[in-house]
Amino acid sequence: MVSKAKNVAYIAAYTSLTAVLAQITIYLPFTPIPITLQTLAVVLSGILGGPLIGFASQITYLALIASGLPIAAGFKGGITALIGPTAGFLYGFPIAALTSGILAGNSTSRTRIALSAIAGIFSVYPTGLLWLYLVYNIRENLLAIALLPYIPGDVAKAILAAETAYRIKKLQTQTR
């Protein structure tokens, strides 16, 4: 059985990793949505930490942003980060961690881990796109602004997350 202190440490670690990778940011001139590496951390939190630890780490990440800590992409924090154009994607982070964690389970199968990483990363799109559509009234070119340019990078992040998680899980099973 894992201790509560160990769970808190994992949640803090995954929250911190998400905050750090959020700062690796590329801004595109035609969209308010930057490319970041934070979804890599989100998916890893679910696959390696499990669905509940992953979910809790991303809820903690959002709570810290809400408290004003500048840990969202571009060192943003506070309410402006949680109502801005990227907010819908941020709201998808707990869902992505939960999804990737549930789908990966305790598996050490490279294929299952890869599919869970892909599903996790792509599960941030519904909330992000819906937010832009409903809150920002972006209807025309929504997919060209907030989906299509990100697919290649998100596939690459899913592959990187999957391979990283696979190797870590493999090491964990060898040391038991």
C-alpha cells in the first residue's frame, strides 16, 4: 500500500513537471494557442502516477494557477489564465490524465501505453475547442486555428510520453 505522503509527493512532482514544461512554449502568429510541452507531463502523470494521482496533480495545477501563481504557459497565472483562450485546454488536463491513466492501467505493453498516451493527449481538444467556440465565439476556421496545426506535435509528444512511460514501467518491474 502506498502511503499518503508518497501520494502527495507524486502529485507535487507531476504538478511541478506540468508547470515547468508549460514554459517551453512556441507562439504561432495566427492563433492565440501556443505550442507547449505541458501535455507531455499531463499524460505522464496519468500513465505513471495512475488515474487518480494524475487527475489530482492536474487539479492541483489548475488550483495553483487560480491562486495567482504564474505557472501556466508564458508564466501566466490567476483568473486571466483561467478565462483566456487557452483555458479550455487547461480544463481538459485532469480529463487527459484520468483518461491516460485508466487506459494504461498497470500495463507494461508498449502498444497499450502508446494508445493511452494518444488518447490522453487528444482528450484535451474537446474542452479546448468547445471553450473557443462558446466563450470566444470562434466559429470560422476553428479547426485551422486550434486543432490542425497541433496534431503533428501532439502525436510526437504522445510518442515521447509513451516511450518514456514504457521504459520507466519496465525498470520498475525489473527492480521489484
